Amino acid sequence: MSATTTLPELERTAPVRHRPALSYELFPARSDVSFERLRETVVHLEATAPDYVSVTSRAGHGNLGRVLELTEHVLAETSLRPLVHLTSIDSTRAQLSTIIHALLDRGVRGILALRGDQPEGHRLEDDEIPFARPLVELIRE
């Protein structure tokens, strides 16, 4: 094979972007003091005009309130677009449906569906979504 031969699967199919996408990952603050610092940081990040900011969420791990608080702040106080991480592991289908509706009701239009890390010794429950594809289907419902 010569150096100039191209493989069809490596040919560019996506439109050419003039610049790379820029994003930041935000971790919800654990305390009110940390949340105030995070709000200040978000102001500085907004000035760089990222394409979006991802908000890390771990469904079933107790930080949903902080995720919603941060997401609401981003939506109400900035021009940033949030992309909320949502993990399916350790959450029932009903819990995930409630979380998805809460995000959509607040105006979130970007959700990154993930299975998430399975805790050691964790056994899947009957109503638990085992990986990301069924979570994507639930989001689309």
C-alpha cells in the first residue's frame, strides 16, 4: 500500500470546522461557600465563549440537588449551554425518568448519557438500566 492510498473509513465525512469546540466540565459544589466560588469561576469561563459547559452528575449518588442548582444557575444567569452528565448505574428507570423530566423542565437540551462506574460488589436490580443505550432511549421517550 502506498503512502498516498487512503482508507475509505478514514475519509472525512463531517463538515470542516473552522475552530475546535471548547467546553469546560463543572463539578457541582458540595457546600454553599464552594458554590459561590464556582459561580465566580463560571463568570470567567463564560468570557471565553465555550460551545458548552458540561455539568457532572452521578444519579443515585446524592448530588442531584447540587446538579440542578448549578444547572439552573448556568441557564438563568449566563449565556452558556449546559450539557448534563447522567449516569444510569445504581438508579431505577423511574428515578432516571424523574431526573430527565426535571432537567427538561428547567430548559436543559443537552444530556450526556453514561452508564457510570459500577460500585464494587454492585448487583444490577431488575429495574436498573445496565448501560447507556437504554438510557438514551429513555431520554428520547
